[in-house]
Amino acid sequence: MAEKITLSVIKADVGGYVGHSSIHQNLIDVAKEKLSKAKDNGMLVDFHVTRVGDDLELIMTHERGVDNEEIHQLAWDTFLAATEEAKKLKLYGAGQDLLSDAFSGNIKGMGPGVAEMEFVERKSEPVIVFMADKTSPGAWNLPLYSMFANPFNTAGLVIDPTMHEGFQFDVVDVYGHKAITLSCPEEMYDLLMLIGAMRRFMIRRVYRKDGEICASASTQKLSLIAGRYVGKDDPVLIVRCQSGMPAVGEALEPFAFPHIVEGWMRGSHHGPLMPVPFYEANPSRFDGPPRVIAAGFQITNGHLIGPRDLFDDPAFDRARQLANEIGDYLRAHGPFEPHRLGLDDLEYTTMPQLMKKLENRFKEE
């Protein structure tokens, strides 16, 4: 039986340069040094360090399976080391995603976002790692639905016999702490009923009907972990492509539509998700608009061949232009909904403190 490889993508905001717009090269260098040592001692097969906006992204391959304590400890220690460098540079929000003082065996629930999957390499193993900034995990719902269930997006659902049977979606209720698996196309309407509520129900994984994993997304929400607003969740997503799964172009196609997501300034506004090349992943206008990058890799004997900057393509210029137009329209609303999130969505921001200050001035009618 062929050995399995594990792909782990773990991210954290450990300090912004300048403000929340980008990350200092020193932090990337610190992370590379830590992961390079882990590769030399055999813990990792390979790694790549990158960033989107002010988020440090660790992309790692190894043979230890998902939720491995040593791999998660390595990521935690790497983020701590980068945080120390951020503090030296007095970067903004140094270590803001690290919500605990000590590692507890699994990095999930401690602040950083995590997406992992374990699989046997196919004859050719193309993978896309999507990374977003200034938004939340629910941002992946519409793209994942489009990739794996919408025949108007993914031609393979109609014409590829290996995809024609459809896919299964593992959906988590982040407020109810429950999960459900729904099968498409037969349960498509049930799936849409849930995942259209992007703040509560999130697609965590997608499987082929034979059980082969196709996609894995981070679903950690910082405000639910901390009980207060400490920054946006800035999710990551892994998608395997080709040979019974969406083609690379089918996996990228949903992002040609800059759909509306929550996040943007202070995590309290709606905005368009703009697909950008690596060098444009520097959200600055009103700390945004939200950005997404796509790093393409060929995984070869566990090694990461790449990345290819898949949104560095003029075919996405119109999506970027449309995102700016949508941004203009929403910004014109200022502090009014629907640009600003509704009151229920602001419960973990400073809104409760402001309401408490005014509560004695409300009079019964």
C-alpha cells in the first residue's frame, strides 16, 4: 500500500507592516529558518512560507497525519518566534492571533487557522492553496459549492464520468458545535439552505463519493474562541485538482466573481473578495477590500514544486475592477448597513461596550 502524504496549511497574524496591510520580511525569514531546521531533522518533507496581507502562511508536507501534535507544536513555536521579531520591530498587533500562553497539544482553538488533508499521491498531484485576508472562513462556501456542485462553473460535473456522481460536503455549525455531511447533487437544496448562512455554517471538507478527500478549509473563528473581537479569521483552503476532481481552471473560476464576504475594516463590514497576484496582496483601502491569493503546487514525492501565482493573469483583471466598483458602492454607505455588519454580527466587537454606555439613557415608550 502506497504511503500517504499530509499537507498542512497553518496561518496566523503575528504582526502587521504597516498597520494591517502587509508583513515584514524578517518574519518570513524567521519562519523559514524554523521550518528549514525541521526539514533537516526529518520532521517535514518540504515546506513553503508565504503571506497574504498581514498573515504569515506555513505550507508544509510531512508523513505524520492530520492533527499531529509535533507538527502543530512546530507551527506554534514558529509563530512565537515570528511574534518576538514583530515585537522587536514594534509591528502592529504582534501575536494577535495567538490566544494562549502555552501550547496544549493541538493548535486548533488557539487562534491560528488550520487546513490539513492526508492522501496517497496520484500519478500527478496538482494542488491549489487559497489564502485570504480581511475576511472569515464562510468566504469559502460559495467558491466550494461552485467548484464541486455547480455545473455552470465546473463542466466536469456534466462531461467527466469520474465526477458525474457528485461530491459530499462536510458542513460545520460553528455556533452549535455540530457537523453534518450532505451529498450533491441529491441534497443540493439542503446544502444551499445551510451554507448560504456563511457566518454560521461553513464547508469544512469536500469528499468524492468513494471517500477520497478533495478539499479542506479552515473554520476557526477567533471571536468565538476569544469571546471578543481580536481580528478577522483570514482563512485558508486546500483544493486538489484534476483526475476526478475539478480542473485547475474550474477551481479558479468561482473567484472571477468577487462575491460579498464579511470582514474588511475592523472585521465589521461587508466587502467584495478580490482575487489578486501575490504582489498585490496588500489590503490598504479601508484595510481592504478583502483579498485572496492562489498558490499552485505540484506535489511530487511529498515535495512542493511551485508555487505558481495563479491569479497573476489578466483574465482576472475584470474581477479586480468589479471588486473596486463594488467597494466604491458599499463604502458610500459609510456606517450604515448593509456595508456595516448587522447588530447580531457585531456582538464580539466593541459594540456591546458602546451600547452599555448608552443603556441608562434609553427610556420606555
